[in-house]
Amino acid sequence: MYNFDFVKPLNVADALVALASEEAQALGGGQTLIPTMKQRLASPEKLVSLSGISEMQGVDISGNIVTIGGATTHANVALAGAFEGLTGLAGGIGDPAVRNRGTIGGSLANNDPAACYPAAALATGATIVTNDREIDADDYFQGMFTTALEDVEIITAVRMPIPQVSNYQKFEQPASRFALVGVFVAKYADGVRVAVTGASENGVFRWSEAEGVLSTNFSADAILGMSVDSSEMISDLHGTKEYRANLVRVLTGRAVSSAS
Amino acid sequence: MPKDSGIGTSPKRREDIRFLTGNGKYTDDINLTGQSYAAFVRSDVAHGKINSIDTSAAENMAGVLAVFTGEDFADVGGNPAGWLINSRDGEPMKEPKRPVLAHGKVRHVGDAYAAVIAETAAQAQNAVDAINADITELPAIVDMATALASGSFVHDEIETNQCFDWGWIEDNRAATDAAIRSAPHVTTLSLVNNRLVPNAMESRASTADYDPGTGDYTLYTTSQNPHLTRLLICAFVLGIPENKLRVVSPDVGGGFGSKIYHYGEEALVLAAAKKLCRPVKWTASRSESFLTDAHGRDHVTKIELACEKDGTFIAFRTDTMANVGAYLSNFSTVTPTFLHGTLMAGNYTVPNVYVNVKAVFTNTAPVDAYRGAGRPEATYSLERVIDKCARELALDPIELRRKNFIKPDQFPYASAAGLEYDAGNYDALFDKLEEIVDFGGFKARRAESEKGGKLRGLGINSYIEACGIAPSNLVGILGARVGLYDAATVRVNATGNISVMVGAHSHGQGHATVFPQVVSEMLGVEENSIEIVHGDTSKIPFGMGSYGSRSLAVCGSAVVRATEKIINKATKIAAHMLEASESDIDFKDGKFSVSGTDKSVAFGEVAFKAYVPHDYPHDELEPGLEETAFYDPANFTYPSGAYACEVEVDPETGQVTVESFTAVDDFGNVINPMIVTGQVHGGIGQGIGQALLENCTYDENGQLLSASYMDYAMPRASDLPFYTVDHSCVTPCTHNPLGVKGCGEAGAIGSPPTIVNAVVDALHSGGHTHVTHIDMPVSPARVWSAINS
């Protein structure tokens, strides 16, 4: 690790000022950034911690909308119990140490192709709220580690419409225990959304064919004969494209069966 | 009344209080005044020619004290292989030099070719980044079969990538071939014994100190055997006189084999400490551990089992390629040969065994002994092919094994692979296994699993292993370059408490608890007044450390012999004190008494007399009460076991879960049942790790793909079931004084085939009968691919 300065602003305005300097980097829970720095693969001159910003903390449930502060930890999202799919997802990330440091904003800003939260955001049609705009989840995710965020832009909150029923199924990569494949299914009055993480070289995506079928028949049997195109799936030590494509179908079915 | 101390009881591990309260003292915890820090420049290519190394920028950086390259060590010796293997044609193995720092060529990713010493660790690391090497990348030699056919070489000077081509037993080859040709049934299996990264919790670390006044060196290092490390450094590498180098291995956080060996970093910090007249410290990062700790296993094997139609074994023939990596690590040549080939008769009365092992250099990290070292590879090959054979002949896998077992009345038994098994009762182990495991209820459990969409499999395994490698006379004939004895000094202090200096090294085994149990039993002195001293060449007699499940069988025997000498001398002193003839003295429960009288003296009184020798038979006896014994075993010890497990397979995802695991082992006499159970638990955990999760993989360019915990899957508690462990079947070792065998590696030896046998069984139950084998790790993706192939 190289030397760096560390600041911990108490509000978003001060954080933006701190981030304006060259080589400054926002720090959420540090679950990706700190290991990367320890490997000397990142060398920010200044870390701007977002964990002291109270306006970015907490989970608020109002009517059919849950609003989660960008600096809220996975553990606190799980504790809030907003809806089943989200609670299960947050409570299943990493281990207790990870869940008590890692944040939803950090995860969505990083957009790791194997992270869990992108699946929840995309499947619920979430709104990503930043310091100066609101971005639809469908526009936000732009490929592995790539998002619509500008250089100095902080996710201050995430708003999700609460589904009628939902479920997240994660098949863990045996080493990292990130999602080898994760599928989030969310059923709304106007249709079903299915978001898949871990599987694609293009990051999180919606399985629209399955959404169409499940919107008319919300049962695991409805998608039994379906398959997802494997051509752009990830192939690595832990599974081929075809294996990941299989898991997408299997986990979608299990998510539908388990959705509550 | 049951015993409450001594042999056969389970006092809690006394060292654990220290470890659990943060009071352990590991190498990295040792900080010396004026200490500087080393960092290494490591190759990022698998194979390359070093054209030049520009160190000038680094040398001028803040805090940098010295920079070393391979050139600085061109004139010192190489780190040697500890065992000479001769090829089938009588030619000795190829032994290219393993230098302190790579010189001329780099041969694997992580191969160190320069080092920086600086005031701080960060400054050293910054200077590492400033060293510019001009290295021409050469094609990487990774795959073993390709390496053997290749015209380019890891070591140009030997003009081959084959280290040796070993046959065991060469004289049995023709008969084995003939038996297989004419056998009524032959089962053939090709398999890979997957390469593993040892992953000791404590990474390697070394701190060297040099006293310019006396010329004495001290090396604090993470070693399983400090005397061996000293010998290698002094006699082969740096040429320091042995009496000028003290090697200290304090608390060591796990080794599993990887810390047996001497590594170049140890020599570098010693040389740097002398040059700078300052202590020099190096602690490996986890990434360095992945890249440079000696890896384990990595065999590619074809095994054939020939038998009669009724399953009577006729022959085993094995062809193995064993990866030794880029350089010969100290025990890399004996591991795939004498620790593997000699076990290829298993527990069986098979008359013909032949093993061919080709050891292959590749542009990968060195490969050496790892928990089990050769015996897991032997057991895996044997027990997988036997299981496949049982399926082909529609025989019960337990009955097939029983049919071929060596029977209790056949011991000592000369196996067809050249070992003499001294004791064992394999049928008794299976009797116990069948008593513990509810085999009768398996069908119902399988049906229950199927209701949930899962396939259930039952895996059976039998193993024999050889540990406490010995005797020195024999291994010398077979090519060993070291002796394989161990040593202990028992020092009874004037006030009656006792220090026992042992050559064995504890890095998790529990020696501080177990050895006092033995001495306490013999002397009648409380365990708590007996302390074990280990890990410091300035304090202990010359011993060979701990590996190969040898601590108790070999060093424990030395402890017994030294303690017997203590009793012998103390008896003479007591006879003088009691004014009796020595032959009339009885020693029992810590008291010397004159037979048939009520006259006695306590052990403590005798000890005091030895050190305050007023009224003492000085003409017959020296003062003091301290004795040393060296013990060289007559044979290996041969633990054996019967294992069973049940797995569930999710056919949709390929996920395997281990539902139950039962291990019945014969370890001979057991000193501390709790510690033995713990050793078996740990071994099974590592074995399940190998079977289901762990996979050290290089790509075709020699880049390590599984170079961190993001890609190298370690077993976690949630991956493991509760184990049922039994070691009540005892056939004592016939040739050591405690009748003990070794227990440290058994779990890692016995468990991998048990798991894979169970997975194959599960798949067959689901109708996937085309799957006769899946290579380890039996990952979800591999199981799914096998089902859908």
C-alpha cells in the first residue's frame, strides 16, 4: 500500500469539495478498494470516506418505496427488513465483517460483475440518487465496473419500489463466495422483472424473455424449457459459459418458487 | 478408577491459552534493535532470460541500504535436493542448481531475481518497483506431457525437462506386465491428483541477525525443522560454520510440509545482515505465499488393476507424471517416489505391483511434500481404481476390499511394493466402521434425498500409510542424504521440575502437552512440572523436526529412551541414598523404595541429591541428572483406516455437500485421544478441501490463475459436516517403545477418495452411469459438466 491522505467529511457538500482534488477517491466500506490498494493496484492520494455522512445513512420505508442511504451497510439493510428479496440478499453478502463495513452505494458504484446489489437494483427498477440527479437502474449499469456515474458524483441514496413478492438466489463461487450467478426476481402489479448478476461479461442484465413468460405465469414450471443465451457469459476457472447459463435458468426457477 | 493424567488421557492443550490470548510469539513478532527490511523483486513471467538488471535508481532511493541480484550469489552453493533418485537406466536424477536469487534466467512467476534492503518495509517495496530488469520472455513450459516432448528446457544445462524416470520395483516390471496381459479383468483409470497451495495461516518470515564481534549469526525463521535448515544453509548454500549459526523457529502457525524446506529468502537475509551488520527482516505477503511456497501433489496418473472375475487382485500398475516445478525443493524427489510408489500395494495381498514415475520440470513454483506427501496420491489412485473395479464387477466395495485384505495372522507382511508392514487389522477397522455407520439405513436416506431432488452417494475407502520415515541405514541405501532419527534431552532440575529439549518442532501438533504426558507417566512427576523446549538449535539436541507424522513415533521414542536413562541413573543415586543394592530398588509412582521395606525416597529428593551431591558416590557417578537419547527407528509405522462418507449432489447445479463422514483409524497406542481426534479432524478438512474445492491452476503462459483467495477455494466450516472419529482399533507398532504410529496426515490421506467415490456413487444412482470418474476438485461446474457430457 502506498501512503495516502484520509478525510472524513460530515456532509455531502464537503465530500464533493474533497473529491474535487486530483487523485482523490471516494471510500465507501472499502471492501474492494482497500484490498486493491494493499496490492498496490490503486494509489489514490486522498481517500474521502463517506461513512461519516449522516444524511447518507439509514433505511426509510414510506408506502411502497424503500429509500436506502448510500452509505448504509449491508448489515443495516438486512436489519431493516424492507422486503424479502432485499433482506435476503443483504444478509447473504460475504460474512458479518463484510456486511458491517460494505455499503450499498459502494457496491453499486463499483458495479463488480459478481456483486449482489446490482441484481436487486435492476430487478426492482430502482432509482439511483446522486448528489445532482436521479438515474434509472436501466440506464445506470453500463457493463463490468462501468456505470453512469460521473467522476465526482456520489450515490447518496437508492430508491426501490417494494415488490409484491421477491427473492434472490445466489450460487456462490467456491473461492470468493461472490455470486457465480445470482438471480433476483421481483413481481409487481405491472409485471415481473428478473435481473442476473455474476453471469455475463457485460455485467448485470435483465432476462427479458423470462420476464415476459413469468409476467403471465409466475411459476417455476413456466420457464422450465427456456434457456438463456450463453454466448456472452463469463467462462473462467469456476464455470463455463454453458454452466453459468444453466445456473441462470435453475436459479430463476428457484427464485420464483421461493418468492414471498 | 480411570486415570486422570499421563498416557491415554486428554488434558487440554496447554499451549492454547497462549495462542488464544494473543501471547504466541511468531517470527514476525520478533523485532530487533536496528532492524531493516528486505523485499524481493519477483518475476512476472514464467520463463525468461535475464539480459540485465538496472538497480541504480533503486539504490539511490530514500532509505535503501543495499540491493542484491543473482550475480551476488553466483559463487555460493545451491539449495540441494535431499534425496538422490536414480532412473530406471541407473542414471542419477538431474539436479540443476537452485540459486539464492535467480541468475541468468527466471523460471516461474514469483522467482526472485533481486532483493532490496531498506530502513522500512515500505521503502524496500518502493525500491523494488524502481528496479528495471530487461528480461526476454521465453515460451512457458507448463503442461507435463508437453514438457517431456519439448525441445526447450526449464534448465538449459540439463537439456531435458525430465528429472528422472523411476521404476519401482524395476525387477517386478515384467511379471506385472505379464499378469496384466493375461488377467481375466483389468480396470483402468486415468486421473489427476490436483495441485494444492499449502496456505499455512502464518506466511513465511525470516529475520537474520549478525554479531560482528563474534561472527555469530542468528536466523529466526518459520521452519518445521530448524536443524535441517541450519544444515542446508551451512553445508550447502552459504558455507557458514554450523557452530556460528543459530536457527530459531519460535511459534509457527502451520506448515503442512511447506515449512520443512530451506528457501532462498533465508539465505538472503543472512547474507544481507552480515553485509550491513544490521538485523534484516522479511515477512511474506499472502500473494508471495501463493507464488513461492512449495506447492503440493500435482500428479497425472494412469492406474490399472488386474483381477480375477471374483475380484481377487492380481496386479497394480501405475504410470505417473509428477510435477516438481522449476527447481528441486528439498524433498521433492522422494515424495513422488519412495513415499508414493512403496504404498502402491495398499492394504492388499496383491502379488504384482509396478510403479513408474517420471518427474518433470516445469515453469511453475516448486512442488514438494504436503500433508501426506505421496501417500495421499497412492491412496487416491488405488482406492479410486478399486471402486471403479467393484462397479464394473458388480461387487460390494467393502466386500471387494475385505476379500483382498492382508489378514491379521499374516503380519509382519512383506508387501509387493517393498515395505514390511509390522502390524495391522484391516478387517477389524471395517467391522468397526460397519458398527458405527448405519449402512442398512442408507437406502432410506437416499430415498429421502431424492424426494428433495438430490442424489445421495455412499463412499467407502481403506488406506494404509507409512510414517515416521526410517530407518537411516535403509534410506541411505535408497538415496536419502540425511538421517531420519530424532533426539531428546531430559533435564531434571535441582528442584525436581523437568525441561525436555526435543528435536521435533510443534507448529500445531500439541507437543507441549503430549510429551509431558509421556514423561509424567514414566517418572510419576506431575505433567505441569514438565516443560518442552523446541525450535532453537542453541537449546535442543540435533533433531530432524516434524513432518511425515513422525513427532511421537520418532522423537517421542527418543524422549522415552532419555527418560529411561534418567530412571537408570536416579535408581543408582536412590540406592546410595537408601543404602541398598541397586537391584533391590523399585521405582513406582515417582518413588524409589527398597523392596520389602518401607524405606523410600521421592524422585524430587533424588534430583536434589544429584545437584547438591553431598554424601554422593562420586567414584561411581557424575553429579547432575540430565540425559540425551538419539532414536533411529527400525521401520516406518503403518497407520491404517476405514472411512465412509455420504454426500448429496444437486443434479441441477452440480453442488456436492458432505452429509456425514466417519473415520476409523488404527494409530496404535494413543497418548492423548483429544489431540488425535483434532489431528484427524484437520486432516479430513484438508482432504475435503482437496476433493471438493482447492485447485492450484496455471494458465498456458505459466501465470498462476488461483493466486489469491478470490480464486483459490479454501474449505470453510460451513463446507464440512460433523465428523465421527474412532481410534479404538489398536494394533500397536511393534518396533517403537510406545507402540505408537502417526496420526497427523491420515485424514488428508484417507478422505479424498472417500469423497470422490461417494460422488460417483450418487451420480450412478441418478442414472448418470456414464460418469466413471471426475477429477478433483469435484466442483459444481465439473459435476454438472460430467452429468451433461
